[in-house]
Amino acid sequence: MFTDYTIVLGLDKNHLAQLSYSWQTWQAHKPSLMKQPFVIFYDRSEITANEIQLTLKPKASMKITYVPWPQSESTTFAGNSASKWSNAQRYKMLAGFVHVPAITVHTQYWLKIDTDMIASEMDDWIDSSWFEFRPAIVSPPWGYTKPANQMLKLDDWVEQNKDEIPLLSQNKPLNLVPEKGANKVKHKRIISYVSFYNTAFSRVVSQMAERTCGKDQLPVPSQDGYVWYCAARMGTQIRTYSAKKRGWSWNNGLNAVRAEAARVLS
């Protein structure tokens, strides 16, 4: 089984609560994960590394690096608390998944696991063939982007900064135009709840965002939307797989995570 990867988790107060339940299922049903190095970045304004350790109680043999996020206490993230897609807290944590791995991961790939993902069944869930030809991304597939104009905003971002990001601007815009009045644009892409990223690719996309948007920032408040766009426009390989068939399930909210964890551990 492929092992050249680091697991990256992003935690604030709410996500740590979810992880207190999902972590137990990872230990029980996918114990090989616990042999991998971890990077855990955490919202420095909400929780501490000590709180994470007290919650997870990791074995002394585990290799875990704790990273306060954002990099500077003075960094702020724009957003609208009334909107899911532009919520500042959500944006803060998703930006961490772009920038933290680029500066902390030393393996060939890194694995993002969302805290609302429950593990069951097979431990031998990773197919080494996924990593042939070193794809930029290995992730479950998805069929649309919300909000509907996000991909067009990224086209605009490239046009406005074309001299600074030639890896993107030398290729044609994706031009993913939603239907009139639609709240999403339909197209093939990824959803990142259990997804692998080539670390060299991650460094490139982090640098492009920082160069054009500022330290710790992104051109749009979406990690998987942004990195998928970069990979697609650069023409790099994207592999997809079924997380469900590999013993992973997504659960919406703390109560659902708690209930599903109890079920698979019973």
C-alpha cells in the first residue's frame, strides 16, 4: 500500500468536537493511518495544541506536528457570516489546507481528511496505482461548483494577474458559465473530504495565491475549488476514486458524526 504521504487536518473548536468521535473510527477501522506523519493546523484564536492532545490522546509513537493558524495573529479573512460560501471562519480554515501543507509537508503526497468523515470496513483502502504518473490530485469526484460564479471569478483572477502566474495564464480559461438563474455551475471536478495532493503541486498553488492575494489568502474562499481549477487549467493529471467504496462516509454535523461513529464502533 502507498505510504509516502502525510495526513493534514485543520481544526477549530467545532471541528475538534467532530474529530473527538471520527478519530475513534479511524483508529479502529483504518489503523494504518496512525503510522503516518500528521500535520494538524489549528485556529490559534479558538483552541490550543494541548487541547487537541487531551482530546485525541495520540500514542507517543505517533509523529504529529502542530501548527498554529493563520501564520500571523494579525491576519484576517474577509467574509459574510450569513453566507456559507463566503463565511470568514470557513475561508480561514480552507485557506490553511492550501498554505500549511506547502510549508510543512516533506512527503511526496499529503492526505486531507475532513473531521466529519467516518471510517469503516477496509484498512487497505489506498490503491497504489492511483499515484502512477504522479497526479496532482487524487480525490472523490463531484459534479458542480457553488456559488455558480466561482470558476468565472478564477478566470478573472488569472486575467488580472497573468504576468505573475504564467503557469495558468499560458493556458485557456476554463470558461465554466452557469445556466441563467442557476445557483451552481455543473461540471466534472472533485470534492475534497478524503483527498490526496502532490506536495510539489501544492507548493506551486500556494505560491501563486500568496503572490497575487497576500499571505495566507486565496483568490476565492474554497480550497478544493481553487486547487482543482489550477490543476485543470495547468493540464495536470487528476485521478478520482469512490470514497464510499473504500470505507468512508460523510456525515453532516456533530450529531450525525456522533451517531455514525457509535454505529460503526458498536
